Amino acid sequence: MTSTAVPAPTGHDLIIIGAGVVGLASAYAAARRGRSVLLVDRNAGPALGTSFANGAQLSYAYTDAMAGPATWGQLPEMVFGRNGPFRTRWSADPGFVRWGLAFLRQASTGGLHRNTLATLELALESRQAMQALLQQHPIDFDHVVSGKLHLYPSAEGMQGAASMIALKRTSGVQQRLVDAAEAIAIEPALAGAPWLAGAVYSPDEEAGDPYRFSQGLLAVLQSQYGVQADFDFHTQSLQRRNGHWQLQAGDGRRVQAPQVLVCAGIDSAALLRPLRIRMPLMAIKGYSFTAPCGANAPQVSLTDTKRKLVFCRLGNSIRVAGLADLNDWNPAPEPARLAQLVAMARASLPEAADYDHIQSSWAGLRPVTPFSSPIIRTLGEGLGCNIGHGMLGWTLAMGSGERAVAQLLGDA
């Protein structure tokens, strides 16, 4: 029987595994440095996984780590919660246990501050990189500098927020506390939220559709930088042979290059495991829906801290995202959880969206590290990774692409 395997082509300097926002940003960072790039992805096109319909907020100022002193008080809900915004799928798998213990080791004031500032530094780099990209290539993706309000139902929550504002002020971040009246003045749609006690206002925050951005950036990469893309490429093995990294897909296709950058999101850990490289990634499944604007739709991006929801305006639509299902590795939307998300959004801002005419819904697996910052490093000769961005992949993509490529190419 004749083999159907395709011979491995040569000529590429770098293969990037994963064509979500992180992989595409990394491809841009390499291509603008003059490298020949091949993108491979298991999906039929760009940004069809976790990047497809996330919360859409570019939260450059809000980089607060997941783990902190408050985590200990939230543990009962995290452990036993079944119908709240956060729930855990328990497992005896050693990887789950290792990740959980590592996460709890970060749950201190020192860990919170250290991890928040590390992510903030990358976020500010990302904003600069996004601005530079859009000056060179004005991609249309409903991009706006809308500002952002983090909404609190009690004075206690705002006290904790005040300490984080002070922490980030030394980095030049513009944030301030506002009472309910000022929050409503900034965003009149909040007049329909009687539960509001106050908010953190971040006037420089941005928003945009990550899927449209990804489509636009891929078109730029292909037409102006010669980047090639190979979709429906399910990478089954990654091996170093004769000075090159060789990837083989399940259908027998092979590609190779002297350098590879892994940007495959939650799939990265399994891809690297045969190389005896262990990555502390945990899947946290999130949901979103997109609906037409309601009678009182916000212009400013909003985060309801009580219900752990985000509302983001995208042209004439509203994107609502939320829920966090720890250790749920099934990307298929669960109808009951989607219904719960819609109900929570109605309770939060009943006129923000036309909830009876939802246009689309989504679920995705966020790849989260115990320390809430991505893993950007060189793993071996010609091999690097850019993974673990958690809930901030859209925010951190451009900056992490620059960092990862600079490290891999040796010009960091």
C-alpha cells in the first residue's frame, strides 16, 4: 500500500502552532523582522477556538491576578459551588492536584501584587504594540477606546479595589474610584442598576472584536508579508530531526522548520508532554453570547464584579461574557450554563441587550497558569512557547507575540 504522507516542505524559518490572536500576533512579530513564517492550526480558519467570541475587552489596566488573599474566603464557593459564576470539576488527576496547589501558593498579598504587576507590564507593552500595528495596518474590527467601569455592589469591594489602584499607579495606569452617581454620569445605562454602590473607572481601556481582528491580521500577513497558513492541520507529533523541527498531522501531512513557536492555547500542554516538557495549564471554560443592543445599551465597557460578567459594545451588538468552570476540558457549550449566563445578564442590566434575540453563543477553554501570567520562554534549541494567557489572551496578544519572538530569535 502506497503512503499518502506529503513530503515535508522546506523554506520556512519559523512554524507557529496556533492561529488564534496569540499565534497571529506572534506571526506578525516574526514576519515584520523579515522571517518566513508558516502558521498551522487544527481549525478551518483563524481564531475559531478560544479567541473566537471572548469578552472583547482590551483590559490593559485591569490585570489583577486570580489568586490573592481573598481566594481563601472564596474557596467554599470554588469547591462546592454548583450554580454560581465559578464552579470546579473535581478530579484525582495528578495534574489537577498540582495545579490547584500551585494556585493556592500564589494566594497571598505578595503573590497578588507580584503577578498583577508582571501581567500589567506585558499589557502595557501590548497596548503599544497594538497601536504600532494599527498605525501601519488600519484593520477594521470595531475598535474603540471606550473606557471601562468595574462595578461593585458594596463599599467593601471598593476598598479592596483602592489598594490595587494604588499598586498600579506607579506604572502610569489611569484608574480612579467613583461613586454610583458619577458612574451613572459616565455611563447612563447604569441608571437601571439599583444595586450599584460604586465603581473603578479606567478611561483608557479599549474594546474590539477579536475574530474580525484575526481575520484582518491574517489577510495582512498573507498579502504583505508572505506568511503562509495551513489549516485543518491536527498536529500529532513534534520532533527534532537533523537541525529542524518536524510536525506531523493526523492525515500524514508533514512540515518542518528550524524553529517552532507553540501558541496552541490549552492544547499546548499535551503537545509538549512527549518532549518531557510539563506546562502548568488548567482549562477554565467560559461562555459568551452576542445580542442586538437593547433599549439602554452601554457605550462604556462594564464588568459586574458581583456576577462576574462583562458587557462590551461591538458596533450595534453587545457581547456578554462570564462564568468560569475550572477543569472542564469540553469546549462544547452547555445549554443550562448559557441560559444561566443570559439570566444573570438580565438581572444585572435588564435593558443592555435584546435578550430575546440572541445572535450567537459560544464557549471556550481559557488556558490559565497558577500565577495568572502567560509562559513565554525558550524551551530548547529552536523551540519556544507563548501560552497560558487565561482570560487576557486578547489583551496580551500583541505584547506577548513581540516578547516570544524576540526571545526565540535571540534579540530580546
